[in-house]
Amino acid sequence: MDPEAAPQRLQTIERHILDQQERFPEATGRLTSLLYDIALSAKLIARETTRAGLANILGATTGINVHGEIQQKLDVYADEVIFRMNDHTRRVCVMASEEHDELRRIPDHHQPGYYVLIYDPLDGSSNIDVNASIGTIFAIHRKITPGNGHGTEADVLQPGTALVAAGYVVYGSSTMLVYSTGAGVHGFTLDTSVGEFLLSHPDIRIPSPGKYYSINHGYEREWTPGIRTYVRWCQAQNEPDMQPLAQRYIGSLVADFHRNLLRGGVFLYPGSAANPTGKLRLTYEVQPLAYIAAQAGGYASDGLTDILDLQPKSLHQCVPFFVGNRDLVEQLEQTLAEHDRDALARYRTVRDAV
Ligand code: AHM
Ligand code: MG
């Protein structure tokens, strides 16, 4: 074999996480190992998602999850893989998942650790049967309650500013893991022939100007005047000198977010008059993606407040979610402030109710 054909510089995710850890001389390696276990879970999930049809694993179980949605078999599989990968390592004190109403306790015969792991095991799972991209989202906090015991709700319900790390995996035309520990955003592509995530997108910055706006147009009749005005602005309806943004919406949050992160743009999942908090969940969908966006130079808001500053009230709490290039999201906040004063006040009341 020609030695010239060897790759110039290969960095595995393990090596990269270890290098990041060296920034913290006091680090014990527990976070590094936890991230590595998440990467390993992602490989197992990717193995199943890529052969979903072949393995006859497609289709729904008879289970209904806490949100009343039919669980897909792969949801259940992904949920269990992540839990079992982390329930005995002494690194995690409690877990929480989209698929479970309550916190997931570390089994009594294992010792709880120092970190809190919150995850959406397989987001966008209604896309599985049509072979569109789906994703896993994860968020990691430190335990803040005293003692070495099990984590509690207080450990799970922390603001995004307290995140230690967050990321996502997108199972698409290839499998990519994107994560941050607060020193930029780094993306890795799974090389299935060697079974390793290799650094493919170092130090991702959201490009400017943004290219896309992403919203479900099917709900247009539910939109507030502010959202209508903003979408018309994205389309440059009244701005002859502005280049319109192109519209893209898969309906799979990780995939929509990932595309906009790499190409620039804004993703919107607003509330409606009937449902002012929208659909997306703060702790395991919105906070981690807001953290990644901020680390890549972007910004995320619920229309009123920086997402990272919100104090979650409950595990499955929903908030409106607007994320992308900072200028695009700030423009949205401004438009909502001008056009949606009453709707914002109603939303604020719901959001801030204890
Ligand atoms: P899920 O957690 O049940 O998979 O639902 C979340 C998904 C997101 O991936 C996506 O952004 C959103 O639902 C799409 O919702 P809608 O079909 O209402 O536009
Ligand atoms: Mg989800």
C-alpha cells in the first residue's frame, strides 16, 4: 500500500475528548468516559437504525409513551441502550429520558456517580419508517444536591447555563456525533468500516448570513401575527433589497438543527393560541441544542428570554424554540415584541407559574 495514501491526521472521538479534558488539570476523566459511553451507545443505535428494515424492527410497539405518542420499537431500543450503558459505571447519579414520565434511578446494586444524564433517545422517530434522518440528543449536568447518593429532580432541573456538556447524534446519510464541553462545537462522522467516530468537522461555527428558515407551514393558521410577520420577512416579501431565505423543514429536530448549524439559518417551533408553550421539551431537546448553538456563535430564545437562562420547572416542560444565527433570532424577538405583546404576556404567565 502507498504510504502517501494514509490519512494526514486522524483523530478519534476518544482522543479528542481526552485532549479536551487536558484543559482541566483537576479533571478525573469521568466526563471523558461518560462522553465515550454515549458515543458507544450511538454506535449501537446507528447499527440498528441503518438496518432497521432488514432486521424487521420497523414499526410501532403497542406502548404509548408519557406524551401519548405511539412508541416506535427503535425508541425503546435506543432508550434502553443509553440507560444500560450508563447505569453501572459510577459516573451517573440519575438519568431522565423523553420516554419516561419519572426520573430513571440508578439500580440499587450500583453506586451512583457525579453526573446527571438527560436524553431524548430517538427524536423524530415518526421519520423512521420513511427512512428520513432521526437523532439522539443529550445533556449533562453536574450533581448539585449534596452527598454521594442518587440524583434528584433538583439535579435534573438546572438551567442551560449550568450544562457541562451537550450534543446530538444524527442518523442520516452517515452517522454524525456533534458535541461541546464548552470549548467550541466538534463533529465526528462514524466510519463504519473501522467502527470509530472520526473528527470531520472541527470547531463548527454557524455561517453568516444564514441561508434557511425552518418552520412547519402546515400550522400557519395557528401562527400569531408576530410569527406571520417574521416569516414574511424571511421571505423578503416587503424587502426588495434582501435575499429571501430558502425554506427547509424535515420535521426531525436534530436533522433540521444540524442542517441550519452547518449552513446558517433559523429554526422555529412557536407556541399557538391554544398551546402557548409549543411542542418541544426544554430539558432534553431545547437546552442541549441551545447550548450547541451558543457554542457555535448562534443564539436560542423562547421569544422572550435566552433559552440557556430558563430555569426548568418540570422534566417534560415545553417551550417555544427559536434557534440559529444570532441576528436572525434577535430579529425574531424584536418582531414578536412589536406584534405579539398579549400572546407573549400569556406565555410568560404560563412559563413562570410555579
Ligand atoms: P418526538 O420527540 O416525538 O420525536 O417529536 C419531536 C419532533 C421533532 O423532531 C420535530 O422538530 C418536531 O417533532 C416536528 O413536529 P411537527 O410535526 O409538529 O412539525
Ligand atoms: Mg423528541
